[in-house]
Amino acid sequence: MTKGKKSSIIKSRSREVAKSRSREVAKSRSCDSEQVAKSRKSRSREVANRPTCDSEQSNRRSRSKDLLKAKAAKKDEFYTQLTDIEKELKHYRKGKHFKGKVVFCNCDDPTQSKFWEYFENYFDVLKLKKLIATHYRPSTLFENSPSYKLEYTGSGKPKKTRIVGDGDFQSAECIEILKEADIVVTNPPFSLLQDYVDQLIEHKKKFLIIGNSLAIPTKKIFPRFKERKMWMGCSIKSGDREFRVPNNYPLKAAGYRKDKDGNKYIRVKGVRWFTNLSHDDMPDPIHLYKYYSTEKYPKYDNYDAIEVGKVKDIPKDYDGEMGVPVTFLDKYNPKQFEIIGLCRYLPKSPQIKNPQERFFLNGKEKFARIVIKKRKKPK
């Protein structure tokens, strides 16, 4: 074989080896890219399957954003609109709750408060005995202006009396005034609602107050509903409400506006009326028409109760424990159902590490659920 032929064969074999190596490298890269794609898909599925809160929970969190800002800034001075007060109070006139009674608005500046305006205007219609108002006026480095008490008995001008302290509802001075009152009607600081309700219950006062639904599942407020020491008012079922705020209010919320006179207003979501007064819209028993099945009503992963996502879907033929949304309280009739407790305060399955967590369903965390059970009909 000549040198030329040998050289040609060697070059040909070299080209074949190079092509073979190129094919192997391409195949290897293709496999790697497939593995990367599979890995990404797997990670996506893992993220999708991780326990997440309901969209309801994220909505509630966004609703509380403005309130958290207000709490952090120590700004709870929301002035309830007269229209909202009128819409609620009209449901309590038939019960004659106010006849001969002393009404105390202990979180209300009479110069700003529509609660004072309402009761002063309707004093004779409601046949009140006396109307009293106090409000919080903190002292500052630049001003030491004590608060005052305003009293009205139906004739003449209201009597204004200076009080020693700053008008805080928790002060000894305001608690003494509270003892004189029969009914408290006001808009207390949202961030102090739990302490405020505790004080009213402790002194055995009737009340009608406006607050935020975020307080309902808290450790202090929820037992009051369970014990039937307070319940929902009737004119606000959902949505938001507009409140006027002081002109120096720092909040820049989405629902913020100014009127032609420069007054500031914000819209707050989740606002509700809370009371222990009977009204003309007390809930009747819920009409139940759905039937139970294991497919429609699965049980929680960490508690022995079925999930009922909507109050209207409560099954008529199930006698065990059921988890329902907090909105159940709007329709709660104690003769029809017994409240067992709130999800985060009930004992979970032994394998659950965190006893304070909410219920899980198929690995996903649910928002707050009230556990209820139908009462047995008397034989």
C-alpha cells in the first residue's frame, strides 16, 4: 500500500471518529436538556402542591393592610358615617332597648361624632334618659389639653365638663362613667377591639359597636360568639365602608379621597356591627336542602370534620362535625346549631406538630373555619 493511500485511509477514519464523537456530544446535550426540563416541571409541581392558604386568606390579608398601617401608626380615629349609623339603628327601635336608658359613646368626639349627632337628634323618639360622650385626647409635648365629658338630657344645651385624664376608655375615670351607662354605642379603636369588648362584658353592658371582621377569629372575641354573649348586627353583611379621618391622617390607601372641603376619607373592608341587643333581623333557622356524600364533603387531613365551603351547602342529613366559613355567624341560630370551636383552637391529629395551625384539606391550608354540629331535635 502506498503512502498516499495510507494517508487517505487515516484521514477518512479520523473524520468518522470526529462525526461519531459529535453525535455522542449532541445526544448527551439533548439528554441533559430533557433532564433539566423534567426537573423544572417537577419543581413546578412541587411548588403547586405545597400547602397554600385559600385565595380567601390572601384577600383577607390585603383587606387588613390598611388596618395594620393604622395600628402601627397609632391612628385608629375613624369617624363612622351617619348613613351607616341610621341603617343599623333602625333595626333596634321595636325592641324598645333605649327607652329610659343612658347611652354612652365613650370613643366619640362630639364635635366630630355622628353617633352623638344621631342620638341627640333622636333623643325624644328613642325616649332616652341621658346621652354621654367622652373621647381620647392625648397630651403632647406642645399641647396639654385635657379631654371632657358631654352630657345631654333632652332639653337645653349639652353640659360640658372637663375630666382629669385624656379620655381613654380604659382609664379609671371613664370606667366610672361607664358604670352609670346602660348601653354603649360607638366606634372603638379597631386595634383595641378585643380589650374593649372584654371591658363591656366585664361590666355587663349592652352594646352596639362597629369593628372589623378580622377580630372575629381572635382568641378573645370568638369565645364571645360561642358563648352567645355577642352576635352580628344586621345592616352590613359584606363589602367596605367609608370613614372620615383626621386631616393629619398618614394613610394613603387605594380608597382614599378628599371632599370639596378638604376632609379626608378612606374605605375600610371587612367592617361589621357587633352587638348583644336583639334586633328585628335575628337569623331564622337555615333551610337545608343538600345531601351528604363523601365525594362532595371530604374530611380534613388533620381534624375529624367535613369541609363545607359555603353555608348554603350544609348537608341536611349529616350529624357529625362540620367546618364552615366565619360568615356562618351571620346566619347562626343557636337553636339549630351548636358551635364546637374555631379551627386553630381545637385539638388536631396527634401527628400534627403545630396545634395552632388551621385545617388542611388535601395538603392545602384552609382559611379560618368554625366547627359546628346540628342540635338534636327534641323527641
